[in-house]
Amino acid sequence: MDGQQDGGAPGQYSPDGKWWWDGSTWVAVQGSQPPPAKPRLPHQTRSFWVGLGVIAVVLVGFGTCIAAVANSPGAQRGAKAASMTSTPTAVSAPTVSPSVSPASTPTPTAAPTAVPPPSSAPTAVPPVAVAPPPTAAPACYPLSNSGTCYEPGEFCRTSDHGRTGRAGNGEAIVCEYNNGWRWEPA
């Protein structure tokens, strides 16, 4: 390459870094290193793309496992059984207490009775009869999203398919497919 005039602009290295163009001739570079190479950006390295591929495979595998568990027949059966075994809650009626007017006369209170001293012989205490709780009007269940009772013929929610319940009038109802999922008399 010595003496050639086909170089480039004055003051540049050859592509291999072994020659220097001084403007008129190529001069061999002795003992000096070629200019430092530009550092590579992360996306230009092979290890970046390999690592990105490994992360993508792990995420896809994890998502596939979660989808398989969520869509398994056992998970769906467990969710359906949980929705079918919910117990209805009774709604108690509000109690009304009489109001006291300011002009009313005070009611007499009972005076405490004297308790006899304990005797030396133990006495048997008769069992106390416990009255059963009062029976309330049949409560409706399940309630709609707005908190109202379902009536026969109304559409069912997806979570209620196959469930049984009580309408507002106490009639047994079941969510069946009849031209759409509806509450029907049981």
C-alpha cells in the first residue's frame, strides 16, 4: 500500500489498523495499537438475546401452568360445590319497642327477694325448659345482586346455575335452563 494515492481523507487509519494515511502515502504503523473499538450495546450481544429467550419461556410456562390448574375439572367442581353448599341466612324482622311518654307514671319495680342460706344437703336443680326460637317467615335465598328476592321466571346468574333456593313467597325454586337460565318452580 505504500505510495498509493487512493486513500481517504488525510490523517486516518486503514480498516485493519496497520497503516496510516498521511495525505500522500500509507505509512506502516509500528508498535502502536489500532484505535479502540466501540463498546457493544447490550442488545447487540448474544447473551442478551439468550437471556431474553429464557425469560420468555419461563413466563409462558408459568402462565400455562396457572391456566391448566384454573381450568382443571377438579377446580371447577370445587368452585361449583362451594357455590352450591352456601347456607342461606335468615333475616330477622325488626322489633318494635313501645315508646314512653313523659307524662306516664313510673312502673313499680320488684324488690329483691331474700336468698335462703344454703343447706347442708345438696338439692337437685330442676332442668329449665328452653323455648325453641320463634319461627320466622321463610326467608328468600339466594338474593339478587341488588339484594332482592328472586321470583320464578327471572333470569339466573352464571354462578347460580343448578342451585336451588326460595322465592319471596316461600316457594322452592331451582335455576334451570328453559330458553335461557331461569328460576323455575321446584
